[in-house]
Amino acid sequence: TTKIKNLDQNLGALAVKLSEEDLKEISAAVPLDDVAGSRYYNGLDHASWKFANTPPKV
């Protein structure tokens, strides 16, 4: 967040309280096992931190 108004809005989200029924409805809308695919686009695999070539600290 780079703007104070956005920070205020983000902090305001902390006041949102979801009921058990709300959480069940959200979970039912997008079941965990229905989300498929990789996290990143296939073409970006080479940009992952796993392939970083960082020199050791001296």
C-alpha cells in the first residue's frame, strides 16, 4: 500500500467479522479441491526465487 487512504481502508477491513455461516458460504463457493493449475504462468518459472543465482554474503 502506497497511499494513506488505501492503508485506512485496509485497516478498516480488520473490523469485518465473518460468521460461521459466512465462512461456510465462502468455502462452498470455491471449494479448495476445485482450484486447479499452477500458481504462476508456465513462462515465469525461470523467474522463481528457486532459480536465483545470489552470491554468498562475505
